[in-house]
Amino acid sequence: MSAASSGVAELKFRDPGRARELTTALARLVQGLHRAPVTLMHVCGTHEQAIARFGLRSSLPPGLRVIMGPGCPVCVTDLGEVDEGVALALQGVRIATYGDMVKLPGSSKSLADAQAEGARVEVVYSATQAVELARASEEPVVFFASGFETTAVTTAAILLAKPPANFSVLSAHKYVPPAMEAVACLPETRVEGFLAAGHAAVITGYGLFEDFARRHHTPVVVAGFEPLDILAALVKLLEMIRDRDYGAANAYPRCVTREGNRHAQASLWRVFESADGPWRGIGVIPNGNLQLRKEWAALDARRRFRIDVSGLQQKARSELSRRCLCGKIMVGLVEPTDCPLFGRECVPESPVGACMVSSEGTCKIWYQYGGRPDLGGGT
Amino acid sequence: MSKLGETVAQKHGAGGSAMRTLIEKVFVAGLGPAGAGLAAMDDGAAIPVGDGFLVLTTDSYVIKPLFFPGGDIGRLAICGTINDLAMMGATEPLGLTCAVIIEAGFAIADLERIRDSMRAACVEAGATIVTGDTKVMGKGELDGIVVNTAGVAFAKRVVPDSGLRTGDRIIVTGSVGDHGFAVMAARHKLQLQGELVSDVAPLNGLVRAAQAAGGEFISAMKDPTRGGLSSALHEMAAKGKVGIVLDEACVPVRPEVRAASELLGIDPLHVANEGKAVIGVRADATDRVLQVLRAHPLGRDAAIIGGCVAERPGSVILDTGFGRRLLAEPEGELLPRIC
């Protein structure tokens, strides 16, 4: 049941035979480096999804560790940001947001809890849908917007397209490059190379990472999301490490260019500016948040509403949440299975940490796909 | 087993482990001997009568939207109950009941449309509605309409969902995920290209053909409704105390469903079907059962998707072609990812 071809030869990104050639190359390269394990980090939940979903780790050479960094925008949404959304919802303001944000715990409540108390929280699948909700009524609609530069661009686009006056944005958007900077500076992480997210690089271009790679002596390769994309990018990354080539390379050339989408970049920075801000579990990331510029004050929920979160923030952290290792997991210091709560007290049905909430979160993905059990019979 | 909590949540109706916990802890445990037969938690009950069994099942139907590409709540209510009977091996329904609870203000024209599609589904299944009940509640006291149907049928041999043994092969009777994605697209007005159409259909004819070919070599059956193929396989693996190795490349998925699943980040293996059966067959009989299934209009895309092993009882191991991993059971309501 393959997709109908339109006369163009079907591109096969899911060819197990080619995957075996690439994993053989990986084994040879790791062996040639004469030091194991070699640790590579990706910064994207969609990469982790693909790696876990296709069982790729069961076919990687034992000396190669591929770990996930801060690549889940929902997971790094700070407690305070969730509290703002919850407070607005409890004040009676209609909230539109992406699905994963609904279950994300705040200091004492999630949007789902607010919903159970009667607040109106609507799940949308695009920024445009949030605007449509506002157009269909007179009452204020706040789009609680989260995501990295990929979704921030779509938020920027709707603001530039003159949304109705009853529409505003509560931005929890984050910007990935500063977080890579923060991880690279941590003395405990021994990340020798980064895989950058292909969809984000469609917008930013892979040239953005050149300066970073040079300064940190850590090559960066932009990767797509099919199993072969990821394996090919890992091969490229190991080759660059072997050759001490501290630059940025593009292993997703069918979508990504060096410059990226200049029009989208212009839209992004016309609407947003970067600001220091807390990332859940990690701490303040300099320039890691995307906040609306002053010119857009009329559409900025933070300036438009008085958001009182004081009632939500009194509760002390529970004993359980103090034992949660999400922060260390998100910077690649430990793996989900190192956490004593993983799969026991912390499961998707009743998550303790944010990484178990979002489908982009490392813990949720590991839980969903069985972590890394030895199942035998892999390729 | 997970904790129950203080109040009923949406996840308790989603077909996964939370729902099983609710049923086990509240109903099966609490009804004691008076609920004998409930403990099997199969698609229906089998009451010994003479030299066979009277199979009885009931189901309530709520769906948003009421009308969706490929069907509506009426067709669903008939097919769901016919299929629950068929999965027990009872393919000749003696009679169905139909109870509806309607919200005041509901359009008569919609009610007639639902009735018409119930009648059409009954004709397809060779079934008759023999009794019913109608209640009306105030506006806002329920959402539109709730339909309950029950069905009764006679079976010489009951096929439980617990009969898998090591070495059995697993067949699915066609493409998976069609119903769930069609309803999701209609519910959320997703602008997806390609036709997403529910597969809702009565399976008793198809199962009858499979039974004629496979007889007692058919070891277990289940319809992969809520929770999709994944939930059905997990339940069958747990009850049969076997591991199931699923070969992903063999699972039929229509290209438009594949596209929607990639876009939304929802696995087609987790999504509901209303016109498919998972059938466990002893290895020797697999080919002839597959042959008759493929000769039936509702089984044209039937495929062998895996087999049962002694290792890891209760688990479903997915072979992706790139490696192996555990297949997860879906949790709660499926929500599309954000990036």
C-alpha cells in the first residue's frame, strides 16, 4: 500500500537495507575514534519520536550514545507561564492552546484542572484556528502560544495578518539556539556533536549554527525526521568529529538551505524579540524566550489583562516533584530510566514532571515506546 | 494496574488501561457473584444453553459529530453490537434492542436519518431490531443523542479473546485507523487532503466465512475499536499469556490515513476501527483463513501481521524493520502534537 506516485520516483526514506549500511558505517566510525562512548545530542522531540518509534537505538553501535537535549517546547514551558494561562482561564477568559499544553502541570493546577472547574479551554491545531475562534465571537480569546521558532513563526504570521481586536497572545514561545549554548557550556555534559532540528532550520537556515560550532569545537548537522535522515546525519556528524571539522552541515538539503527562509525570519523578528527567561527544570536561559515586541502591546495578553497568579503559587513543591529528574534529563545528564519515578509514580496517566506530559517529552516518548529494552532480533 | 482516582475522567472511557481499571475495580469487583461472567471482560457474555451458548452483548454509543464520512451514530450502533457478537463467534443475530435517549430540541430529520442508516446496517447484517425504548431529556441535560443497542445470538462454539497460544499467527482483516482518523478530521474540521472515510461495517458475514474455513483453528478474535489495534493486541496478549511480535511493514494502512497520522503525530495503531477484526489462527490454518477473508468484500486487504511467542507474555513487540521496540497502549484521549 504505497502512496501513489506522481511520475517521480518514490523517495525511499524507510528502506531497512540502506539503514543497515548506515549503521555499519556508524560502527566503523565510532571504532575509529578510539574512545567510547561517543555522545551526540539532538534537540528535538520529533527526532526522539523517530528514534524511539523506529527502534533505532537497538541498531546503533554500543559505543554511540544519542541523547535528547532541551527539545520539547511544552516540557520547558515554565511553571509561571502555565500559571498565567491557568489564571486567565479561571478569570473567565477563553483560552485557545495546543493539545499538550492542556495537561501540563502549573504550580498547583493545569489548564485541564481549570477546565474541570468550568474554565473554557479550547484545543487548536494551528494559530489560524485560534484566530478563527476569536472571529466567531465578541468575547476576548487568548491564544496561549507555545513552541520553538517553528510555531513562533506561525504566531507571528497571524499577528501580522491583522487579527480581530478581541484576540491576543500569551507567548510561551522559546528559541532553541540559546539553549544549545547553555548545554554546551555545562561542564558535566560531554556532547561531541549536535543534531539540529530540520524543521526549525528550514526557517533559521543551517548557517545560524556555524558560529556556535566554531566557538564550542562541536560540529552541528541539520537532520530530517525519517530514519534514514537521522542515520545519515549521525554518520556525517561522526565524520566531522573524526576530521575535527567544527562547522555546520546540512543533511536535510531537500528542505533546508544555508540562509533559511528570510521572509519567515523577518516576520518572526518583527513580532518577537528574544528575552532572558526561565525554562522549566533548567533555569534561566539568556535570550531563550520569545516575547512580543512593544509595538504589539495591544495584542499581548500580558499587557492587556491583569494576570494574578498569586493564588496559584502558594503550594510548596510536593515530595514527588522534588525527586523528578526532568531537568537533568532535558540537558542530557541522565536518561529517563535513571529516574526512580519513571514508569512507577510517574506515568502518562499521572505525570510528575513535564517530560512525561508532552508527546515531545523524553520520558513520555520512552514510556510510550518501551524505553530501551533488549528485545533481540533487531537489525 | 493504575490508580482509580476520586472521579471519573475522560480517560476512563478511552479503551486503554484506565478504562480496564475502572471496570475491574468498580463493576467486576463490586458485582461479585451476581456479576459472574463479567470477570472475563470479553466483548459479550456466553450463557450455556443446550449444546451451545446464548451470546449477549450491549453497548452505548456517543460520538461527535453524529454524522461523519462513511457513517453515523445509527450505523455505528448496529455494527458495533453485531461485531461484538461476531467476535464471540456468534454470527447469526437473533435480535437486537435499541434504546435512545434524545435531548429536547434534536431535529426530527436527523433522527430519521439515523433511523434510516440503522435499518440499512440491519439489512447488511441480516439482523432485526425487535424491541426498543425512547427517552427525552431536557435541553443541555445531554449532548444530542445517546444510542444503546443490545444483541443476542446463538453460537455452537464461543471464540474468546483469551485463546492465543505460542505459535499462533495474527491476522487483521483490513486497513487500520480509518474510522478514528475520519471522525477526528470531521470533529476538529481538519483540513486534510485525501479521503478519510470510516470503515464502520457489520463483520458477521466476514467472520462466518473465516469460521467456515478455520473452524476450531481460530483461537481468538477481537475487534480493534477504541484504543485501536494496539489495545486489542495488548488485551489478547495479556489474556492469552503470550507475547505478540507485530511486523509493522505488514500492517495495512491506507496512504491517506498514513499521511494524517504523520501530520498529527497519532499512531494509526492507536486509532479506532469499526469494521475490522483481529483474528488469531493456529499456524497450519493461516493460509486458508486468509484466503477466504480476502475473497470477501470486507476482507480484501486482510494480512498476516504477526505471531505469538512465549517470551514477554502480555507484551506487544513491534518490529519496525529498523529495530525492535515495545508497542505502547494508548493513554487517554488522543491529542495531536504541536510541532
